[in-house]
Amino acid sequence: MLENINVVNWHQLALKLCQAEPNHTAMMVAYYRRNQDHLQAWEPKRSPHFYQSSHWLNLLQYRQKQCLFEEAAHWIIQPPWQMEVIGCINVVPIRDGVHSTWNLGYSMDQNWQGLGIMSKILTLVLADIGHRLQAKAVEACYQPENRISHHLLKKLGFVAAMPAVSQLEVNGCFRHHQRVVMEQQALKNLYR
């Protein structure tokens, strides 16, 4: 599993990638509150409880157990001062019986988007998943109007999956999403 590492040098700053843990509860609440309007267009509708510390403490405890047993992987991105979360990455298995295909989800703070940070970090994360978890494929879904995600996933080497379109709930409504996949050989190439 990727441990806590300095991962991206950006304007002389070494950003940190680390596993999401219960001690990050306050930072996760702050991240989602700060980005509530920004993320509303891309994520499921959130209840008021989602923005509470009790919710995040329970969720992070659960996610920590998932990571321990390699049932999922959950990371946060932090600036060097480590007092806030600026991005999140989640990788969970698609229930196909053998955990060979994984689903990738991610978000970035609205003030840190478009800087190339997520591209560099996801390259490390995908290489880790391909090597350590022996993933046969990693799948992601994005809304076609989300040009940032479209360009990011294309740059990383994701290609259209079949069926190419799926319906996912976003902010209380089902919306079309483009399905893309990175196959095992492409994942192995990232590890080299």
C-alpha cells in the first residue's frame, strides 16, 4: 500500500498523499463543507448528516478497516502544512467475485483544480493498484460535461469501456456518465 509520501513538487511545495484515517475527521468535514457547491454537480445528493463530524468519524473508521484488509483504498491529498485536505481518492472493488476490477473515484478542492496535481498523484495510485492488488482493470465514470475529468482520464490512458454509458445518481437525479477503463497491461506500464 502506498504509505504517506511527498508526491508532487508544485511551485516548490511537496504535496502529501496519505491514507484517510479517523484523525482526519475535522479536515474531511472542512473539505466537504468548503467544496459543497463545487462538488454538488458531480456527486450524489448529500444529507445534512454528511457534513457532520460524527458521520466522518464513523466513515473513516470503516474505511481504515477496508484498507487494512485490502478491500478498498482511500487516500487524501494534503499541502505541506498538513492542516487541510485538498483532494480525495477512493478505489473500491467492483463486486465481480474476485476483486479483479476496481472503481476509481476522486475529487479536488475547487481552488487546487487545473494545476496537474491529480494527474501526477493518480499515476502513482494506479501503479500501486496494478502492482500490489494485481488489478485486471480500473474503471472510472465521469459526466461528459466534466471536461476536466475527461482530459485527466484520457491523459492517464483510460479508454472507453463497454457499455460506454451508465446511469449514476448525482445530486438526487440519475445522469449519464461515460465509462472508461484502464486495463492490466496499462496499469503494469505505470509501475515500471
